[in-house]
Amino acid sequence: MDNRRLILLLIFGLSLFMLWDAWLKHNNPPAPVAASQQNTRSVDSAAIPQASASLSTDPSVPVASPTAARAPTLKIRTDSLVADISADGGDIVRLALTRHKATDDKTKNFVLLDNGSTHLYTAQSGLTGEGLPNHKTRFSLPQDELVMAEGEDTLVVRLPAPEVNGVAVTKVLTFHRGSYVIDVGYEIDNGSDTPVRTDAYFQLQRDGTPAESVEAMGVHTFTGPAFFTDAEKFVKVDFEDIADRSATFPKKSDNGWLAMVQHYFVSAILPEQGIQREYFARKIGDNLFTAGAILPVAEVAPGTTETISARLYSGPQEQAHLETIAPGLDLVVDYGWLTVIAAPLFWVLQWFHKLTGNWGWAIILVTICLKLIFFPLSAASYKSMAKMRTLGPRLQRMKEQFGDDKVRMQKEMMEIYKKEKINPLGGCLPILVQIPVFIALYWVLLGSVEMRQAPWLGWIQDLSVKDPYYILPIIMGVSMLIQMRLNPTPPDPMQAKVMMAMPIVFTVMFLFFPAGLVLYWVVNNTLSIAQQWQITKMVEGGKKPA
């Protein structure tokens, strides 16, 4: 029994060690590429996607304009974001989220789309065909800055392109109050005497460097393109597979979306459902990738105007909002192989958060609920352990009596267990049950943007990072030591030493764990101590435990 319990504890310890290693990597990401180096990668290296014959008859590209880094920009300010729009292509080359602060400096806004300060990450679009504007065409900017006025729900930005052969094209971007959705479209006014045939493309261009280096249980948090269709559901694509052209994803559909996913945040191109589209993903330069969709545009007859548009979502992975924006968009929040536990766990956490207004109290209430759910199992385990504790002197005498005859001693021990109706594996069950819940909660705390920079009380101002003063880990270690004291002492001295060292080892690892996870473990241990102490007291006093 003691060997099996020790093995389970070692497995649990290994799990904690892997999470600890992951958290160390999370807090020590690789140094980003210098901005001066990244700026040398011109967006002109991004070739416009060549539409297939079924969608375009004229995929020619005009001569590229100067790079976006040197082009004038228009700054857009709403209540949710601050965007920089480049005159080249009307691309969104920088997007800062005013409701989410930077990881290292909470006085600054979090930058998602980036023109080279840390990453190269832009939202681009254009039309195919000779003379028609693409993401390299120089558009006219109305002014240097536009601010959404008080009382206005939308801010419309119109960017006219140079008129060519009587065809006037205007790029229209519409920003919405309280939203991270941006409508991106084109108005094509054909003033010539020949019809215009074209396709529209919408793409996300990004370098292949992860925004944050995070690893948990050997699985990296994903950074890269993802696609969704009704037929093939959610498909993630690694940058490495795009580079060697082995990536598989849906190519054509009349539904779905594509996204560029990173830790906590996502940008997604959301074409209107029911319109045929062609998805693509390719490497276009040194550590530079693009993924997007090509949409057909109805033929523009002479003297008529046609429009084409798609929505762009660029913001946090807030699960409650994502599922209302587009079908399946909430799937970008990936909890790994324990999603079946993590997803309902987050739902309950969110429900308690609505009641309390604080994620820390929500974690405490969830811990209490989990303890109540597993109460019968824990009670049976603690009862078995309490009985084992009362057998300590008898087992010690047996050890002295049989000496090195381990086979005889094991046989006599099993006879005692059978006679006293003790389950020798009873003490292992609480540990075995808590391992998947513990890891699932780790994923929730690590992967849910709602937990990012969420305070609890006092010194805990961010439940997703470690306790700055290590108070909770120390309390956890003390609680674990108390639990060990309540357990029966293993007859083997070596096992006893290993068991007593566990609280110290776990405390050291928990120093670097998210404070929310340590809070869960402290509350769980406290409740376990109370339950185990009561049951042990009843058993040792000869009373029948409730």
C-alpha cells in the first residue's frame, strides 16, 4: 500500500514539476527580435495572394509603393482601441487595446497588431486585377487622427484609392463602440465602358515568433493560423507546416472563418456566411507568414457600383463574447487535452464571478463545490487512513517480528486489512482525483484572458502570475505538512523521509505557480485538514464517523 501511495505522490510531484517548468518558461520568454531588425522586413515582401482560376481571371499586381514603415498613418481612437491605419493599402498596422494593459508595464495598453516594435503583425486587404488597389497601393488619408465622438456608436473611415481607367475604389473601415469588430470593405464605382471583374482578399500577416513562450504538460500554447468550417470544424496550422508546405486546412467553403491565434488574444477574418471563399496560408519571407481568404466580387457593369466586405475581430479571447460574434469562434480558447474538465470548470468560475465580482472569491467557491462533490470519496479515504493510523503500533511490531521476511509481512498485513475492512488504496484516491482537476484549473488560469491581471485582495493583484511575496505558497506548504502529520506514518523509514520532504518540494514549485492555482490548493488543503481531523478523531475515539 505504501509503495503504491508513494508512486502516486511521485506522479503528482512529476506533474507539478512539469507545470513548474512551464511557469518558469512563461515568466522568462525568449528575448524578442530587435525592432530595428524586424523593421528591415518590409511588408512589400508580402506578395498579394494569387486567386485561383475559379475565383479570378486577372490576378496581376501593380508596382509596390513605399513600405508601410515609411508611409503616413491615420490614428483612430474609440472607447476600446487605438488603431494606426497606413496609407499603404489602408492596412491596420498597429492596434492597441485600451481595456487590456501590457504585461510588463501596466501603464501602457496591450498592443496586438504591431508594426515592428515587438512583432510584425498587420491586417491587410485588397482587390485583384490590373489597376485595382491592393495592400501596396497608396490611399489618401482624410487627416492625421479621428476620434469616435461621444454619443456616436460608429466611426466610418473612407480611404479613396487613385482612380485608374475610370474605376474609382474606396476602402471603408467601420469601427464600433464597445467592440473589437471592424468592418472592412470596398466600394467599386465603375465609370468606364467595360465591366470590372475582380476578387477581394483579406489577410493577416504575422511573423512566426510566439507572443509569449508558454508550455504546460509538454504542450505549447498555440501561436499561428486557425481555420473553421462547418464541415471540418476547428483546424490549427503550425507555422512550421506552412513553411514546408505540409499544412492541411480547408481550402474552399461557403462558411467559416480564419484566425491568427496567440496566448490570450486573437485576430479573425469573418466573411459573411453563405458566400463562397477560398482560404490560404503561406510563407512569404524570412519568418513571415500570411493567412487569409479570397472572396468573389460580382461583376461590376459600366456605370454601376458594387461592394464587398468582411468583418475583422482583433481583441481578447473573451469566451462569452466570441461565441456571439461567429459560430465556433470560442474554440480559439484551447484548454488542451483536459478541455472536457476545464471548459465546465471555467463556466462555473464565470458564474461565481458574476455573483461576487471577483475571480479570487470565485476560485474559493469553486474549490468548496469540488470538495462537496468529492466529499463521499474523501470521507471513505480519510476513514481508511484513520484506521491505518490506529494500526501503526501493530504494524511496527509485525516488522520487528518478521524482520526481513517481506513476503510473510505483506501477507500478514493483508490479513489485518481484510479483518479491519481497510482499503489499502483508500489514501491514494483523493490524490488521484485531484490530479486532472488541478491540471485543468492550471489551463483555465493560464489560458483564460479573463484571469489575466485579475486581482483578488491585498497583495494579490494578478491571479494569473505568481504571488509576489510568496505568502500563499508558504501557507500551502504548512497546510500540506499538517496533512502529512494526520496521515499514518509509513513503516519504511526511507518512505517516511520522502513523504516528509514532499511539502518542501511542493512549496518550492508552488512559488512560481499562478496565485489563483495556489489559492485553490490552500483552500482545498484547509478543507481537507478539517475533514480528515474530524474523521481521525472519531475513529481513534471509537466513534462511527458521519
